[in-house]
Amino acid sequence: MKIAIYPGSFNPITFGHIDIIERAVTLFDEVIVAVSKNTDKSPLFNEKERCEMIKMSVKHLDNVRVDSFEGLTVKYADFVKAKAVIRGLRALSDFEFEFKMALMNRSLNESVTTVFMMPDARYTHVSSSLVREVASLKGDVSQLVPVLVAKKLIEIFPLD
Ligand code: ADP
């Protein structure tokens, strides 16, 4: 059984994340989307809301599980018996951080491999932080996130 984890903040999940998950499920028997609890102290969505939005967004995929974790990613990978950590790579800006993190994780646990995937070109500019910013300025995010996420954002930032 090939298990991979896809860790991240997912605050909130976007079409970019979903694109990566849809690619990952074709390569692994099970993909665990792992919401990290150790993000900033006042996230727009709490961990439960983030997990709930992911669950609704990946309903169409049957080898995906949603979980949350805290602490080292590689420790969590061991805990769930995953041999791969999936990360998405957008433009060059992701590379330096992801490169360092992948090598650090390897030095912490040789048996876990980081696998990078690139999303469809339509999503290379999409990030959760940009989505939050656009929504807070009452811009249209319907091309960037699933309808259920867009609705949640409008509840927080009502349109005029
Ligand atoms: P983190 O705080 O761990 O970076 P994110 O939720 O921002 O959490 O991202 C989780 C993973 O998904 C990261 O590997 C990130 O590069 C990737 N990712 C985020 N947005 C996109 C996107 N639009 N296309 C592809 N990968 C993405």
C-alpha cells in the first residue's frame, strides 16, 4: 500500500491544492491531506473549518483522507506509514524554501521522500494568502476556490 501525505495550511483550500491532490491520487493508493495545526495564531479559518472544506472539496476522490497534525511532518509521515510527502511547486518563488525543507526532512528521516508536483498553468499564481486578500477586498474568488469555500469567504467578507 503506497501512502503519501500532502501537508499544508490549506487556509483555505484552493483549486491549486485540488489540482495537486487529483494528480497525487493517480500515483498513490492513499493520499492523506494533512492540515498542519502549527500555523499562525489567528488563521482566518480554524483547523476544523479547514478540514471540513477540504473534505467537501475532495468528495469525488475515494482514496483521499483528511487529517490534521502538529509537530514534524516526517514524524507524522512515519505515524501514518507514508513514504512520500507531496508538495506543490508553483513559480520559482516556491523553489528555494521547498528545496531547503525537502533536504531538511530527508536529513531528519531518510525513509521519507518529498515528491514535487506542478499544477495546471491556470493555478500557478494561486495561493491561499492571495485568495484571503482578494476576498477581504471584496474581489471575486470564484475562479480560484470551490463554491463552498467562496461562500464561506463571503460570509466573513460580505459583498457590498
Ligand atoms: P504551507 O503553509 O505548508 O505552504 P499551503 O496550504 O500554502 O501550506 O500549501 C501547501 C502545499 O500546496 C505547498 O506545497 C504549496 O506549495 C502547495 N500549493 C499551494 N497553492 C498551490 C497552487 N496554486 N498550485 C500548486 N501547489 C500549491
